[in-house]
Amino acid sequence: KQEVTQIPAALSVPEGENLVLNCSFTDSAIYNLQWFRQDPGKGLTSLLLIQSSQREQTSGRLNASLDKSSGRSTLYIAASQPGDSATYLCAGSGGGADGLTFGKGTHLIIQP
Amino acid sequence: ETGVTQSPTHLIKTRGQQVTLRCSSQSGHNTVSWYQQALGQGPQFIFQYYREEENGRGNFPPRFSGLQFPNYSSELNVNALELDDSALYLCASRPSGRAFVTQYFGPGTRLLVL
């Protein structure tokens, strides 16, 4: 059974800093890994999806990496802005119809 | 192209009652999944429907059931509500039955069971 852990649980940094969010998973037979953003009381917005054959994906100021052998993924946010404040969730998929397995998220606050 | 929509946005029920939550998938998406997100937790997979058939289920009891309709809208039904069922319920849709395509989530229905 896949388990996903996210560290840290919460993070507060000044605007402009580069930061890294960490995600670890127990089952290396992961089909893909996704990073989502969730604003308070809202649904999830997909940020990046990395397939098992890929090592990283980039979108604007975001870069996500995947290392299946170590069971880790990182989300790098460059030049953070107050609008980046949200909860960031990573989720792994086994590739079947078993849905996504989510971590508990990292609550990020960017101080103006 | 419309996104994923859910109704109602908020709902209050009492223990033992039954509830139906609704989801309208994004246009062209024939796979829908439902998730339960308790406060401070990540979403947990309830089940998935593809072409009107349930083809995947998480660790939820049978009192959680669903339907998917020919227009790809779907319902989540919960019978005999318990206090622990209080949560944000999210549906997500994606095209075809393949897992490598990102899922699009709706805004959720917040259910409070008293």
C-alpha cells in the first residue's frame, strides 16, 4: 500500500526566496506523481505531473523532480510571491483504477 | 470548455441521514473519481467510475456508493451518516481511462454531520 509523506507540514518564508517542498513515497512502482495546490476551502489545482519515465517537469517558476529509486519528489518554487501562499499536496498514482494517494500537504505562507 | 462543477457547495445533515452529492465532469471526460478530505488531511480516494461502471475503490464501506450517467455527470451517495463523515468531498474528472493524464478537480462540497 502506497504511503505519501510531505515535509515540512508548514513553512513561512519572506517574499522573493527560493524554496523546496519535499514528498516521499513508499512504493517505487509509482506510475506518475502529481503536485497540486489548494487554496483554503477550495478544490485542487494541478501544477505538475511527472510520469515514471521522467525525471522532472517545469512550469514557469515551478520545477518538480522525481527520483523513484529513493522514493522522493521535490517541488522547487523560485522567487516566491505572496500569491504562492497555499497548501501544496503531492499525490502518487499506481496506474490502475486505484486513484491518487495524497500526502497531508505543506501549508506555505509567503510573507510580503 | 467548462470546468468540473459540484453541488451543493455546503450541506448540513444529522447522524443517520442520507446524502447525495453531485458532480458535473469537464467536457469530454469520461472518468470521474471521488475523494474525501477531512480537515487538515490530504484527500482520500473513495472510488472511480469509467463509462458508468465502478472500476476502482478505496478503503470506504459500502454505505458510500455512486453513479455515473451517460452525460458523465455523477453522484456520490452516503447512507447512515456518521459524525466522521464530516469533510470536504471532491470529485475529479479526466479523459479516457488512463492514469497518466492529470485530473481536474471541482471546488468540493463541504458536508457537516451533526
